[in-house]
Amino acid sequence: NAGVTQTPKFRILKIGQSMTLQCTQDMNHNYMYWYRQDPGMGLKLIYYSVGAGITDKGEVPNGYNVSRSTTEDFPLRLELAAPSQTSVYFCASNTPGTGGAYGYTFGSGTRLTVV
Amino acid sequence: GENVEQHPSTLSVQEGDSAVIKCTYSDSASNYFPWYKQELGKGPQLIIDIRSNVGEKKDQRIAVTLNKTAKHFSLHITETQPEDSAVYFCAAREYGGSQGNLIFGKGTKLSVKP
């Protein structure tokens, strides 16, 4: 059981380039999330999805886009990379209420540097 | 919306001592409070959680306490070991809204010195 898998683990982008951060989960979770983690700032929610075809903005969505065509996959798209998007990105998933569990399962992260 | 404050930001203890990390939340309707441990280069991992209808929960060397009146909750680690060294995050589940997302504190870097 792989859990939540993120690729790539590391990436360096030039300003203005675009890329897609991949996230897939094999736990049949309905809900999926994208967070960014900046030093000393905790985890900030970028986008989330409550099921295939349904996405919504979190606290810091500007500069990002998402899609959810399947239960398993939730890619995060950066269209015009900016230095402010240098961060570590985490994908997470859960199915709230299942067995009383609201906790998230996180992937291992993607470290992105924009230069 | 919910706001979570976490203290201290760094904590250094000697092996065998206890460590306490405290969090406060703003929304009295929040009903679920998990704690995550993040080791270097890894994603956060759930270590313990508590619901609003419970005052304390223990799991071996770790425990969480919740004071709903004061809107604060704490993580207690007893008999600390070097492998407890990590960043710990508290969180509170937003009540209502679209679907109750977790709001995280800014983290506490715990160092356990042998």
C-alpha cells in the first residue's frame, strides 16, 4: 500500500516556466489537498478537492491551478513560476468521518526552487 | 475562520526529560485536533489526535490534553528519546464552511539531546 505518492521530489524552475506537480493516492480517499510549507510558516492550503470533478480554493491559491479527473490523482499546475513559489509542496488525502478519522495522510513532498 | 497559534517555535530538552508543546485556537466550534510529526525530508505524519468531547488521550509516551473553555490543547511527550527530534505541528479542524479543512500551527522544532 503506497499511500500518497508525489513526483518529482525535487525541481528547479526558471522564472516564467510552467510545471505540474503530480499526486496520486491508492487509499480510495475522497478528499485531497495541496499545501505549501515555507520555513517557520507552517502549512498553508492551496487547493482542495472533495471528489472527482470538484475542486475549491484554499488560503493561498494565486498562481496555481488544479484538476481532479479521477479519485486517485490530484495534480497541481504552476503556469508562470515566480520566486515566491519557491517552497516545499505537500499533497494529502483523507475521507472525513470514516471510522471517526479526520486526519490526513501526507505525501513525502516536492521541493521546488524558482530561480 | 479558524486561527491556530503554536508555542514554542523551538524546544530543546535532554534525553529522558518531558516536552510540552501548546496550541490555542480561535473558533470554539472546532471539534477535532490532530498532532503531526515531521522528520527531516519527510511529510508530516499523524501521531495522535483528540476530539472535542474528550479531555485527554494517551498513546504510550505521548498524550494530548484539550481545554475547550480556554480553547487550547497541548502535546506531552514523556521520557524523550533522540528519535523524538522532529518538527511537530498542531491543527484544528474548521467547523462548518465547505467541508472542515485542517488549519495548522506554524510548528515546533523539538531537539532531544543525548
